[in-house]
Amino acid sequence: MALIKCPECGKEISSFAEMCPNCGCPKNRIEMLRTQSSNTPEEDYEEGRKCYSEDENKGLYLLERAANNGHAEAHNFLGLHYMKKDDYKQAVYWWEKGAQLGEIYCLFNAGKSFVQGLGVKKSLKKGIEYLEKSGEMGYGTACIYLGELYFENSDDLDPTEEKSFYWYSKGASLNEPLGQLEVGCKYAYGYGVEKSITKAIDFLEKAAEQNVERAYLILGKLYDESPELKVNRAKGKKWLLKALKSEEYQKLASQLLLTKYGNDLEWADLEEMGIAIKNN
């Protein structure tokens, strides 16, 4: 059962109700008023968004009217509203309607809901169908989510490594830093793809430039461990020194600097290490 707003009184009622139990407005009039407007769907959507924070009922009424008249983005707004109210069943109702219109965020949110079983019966297959449509339309977050999904659900999905790499790569092409990190790691260690240190460095440095701290550590190790990169050890040291500023990776970065780059450290580097350790 889906809930809708009565256009007469603004109260929530069942979409199957023959009349509004609050004001008595009959079903046929409710349907007429919910779609009837001199505004365009875009005007209803923009007005609904603006007044939503001050008059939630009025905002929802306008947003529902915009959605019922085919405004795709309004469906996502409504879904997010009900999600924040912990009403996932109602949220998925709007996301699925938006997904049918090809709305990229509705596709993603509906997909996640089915994967996690929020507001609907859990269905990995249906969730992936929605998510892949969102990812193919260019939503980077969906690509990363799919990469993780295929990697973590190896018992339920086949093939997994190839699919995981495909979606992480697509995310990386959309400048998603986590996609760049994961693709770099896969190239570095040959997971689901032929090993290539050159490609690994390219993707990992892109992730590091977007402040992905884990990339600093991996780069530091690769520049030390890979024969073809030995000539650029200074770059590895640079990335590990940068990792010192990370609370999560500072201790490991210090260990790697001392064990792998000990002979390359200068007094300024040791001072920086001491300062980082003291601050963390």
C-alpha cells in the first residue's frame, strides 16, 4: 500500500482509499486535483523544493503533483524525504516510479534498497538491474557500489573479478577516487586483470592526488618493491611522508619509511616524522 497526500487537507491517505477519511474528499476528485495544475511539472517541482523546509505538507503536495505529472527528479526528492522518516517502503515506491522514467538517482536508490532489503523483499538480481542502469548512465557512485558488490558477493554472483574490475574502471573513468584506487590495486597485484605496474601507478597517483590516504601507502611500497620503479624512489618517499599526516596510516607509514627508505631519509624527513608522531 502506498501513501499519498490528499490535495484538499494535506493528510496522508492510502492510494486505495475510496475517499479521504480526514476530510471526505472522494477518490475521483483526489486524483483530479493531484494532477490538475496551471503550473508546469518543473514549476511545481521548484516551488515544492523551495517551500518544503517552511511548509512540509505544501512542499510534498507540490512535489507529488510534479511527480505524478512526469517530473523525474521529484520522485527522488520524495524518496529521500520518506527515507529520512525511516519509511523505506514509501521511499522505494517513489524511487521505483522514478526509475521507470530513467531517473539516474532513483535507479541507484531503488537498486540499493533491493540489494539491502530496505522497504522491499531483498533481491540481489533486481537491485543489480537498477544499479547497472544507473552506472551505465554515468553515475560514478553506482559504479563504485557495483564494483564492491561484485567483489564481496563472490558466492552469489558470477563472474565476479571481471565484473568488479569493469565497474571500478568505469568509476575511475568518471574521476571517482575510490575507483582509481581499486583499479590501481588490481593492476598492481594482478587481481582480475593482467598485472601492470605502470598502469597501477597511473591510477594510484590519480587517487592520491584526490587525497585517498590508502593510495599514499601503496605507492610508497610499490616504488620500493618494483624494480622498474627503483629509479624513482624519491617519489615513494614523498607519498609515505604525505601518509604521515593521516591518523589512520601514520604508524604504518613511519614503519615503511624506516624499513624501506631508511638510507634515503634526510634530517628534515626525520623531523617531519617526529612531528607527525607527536601530533598523532
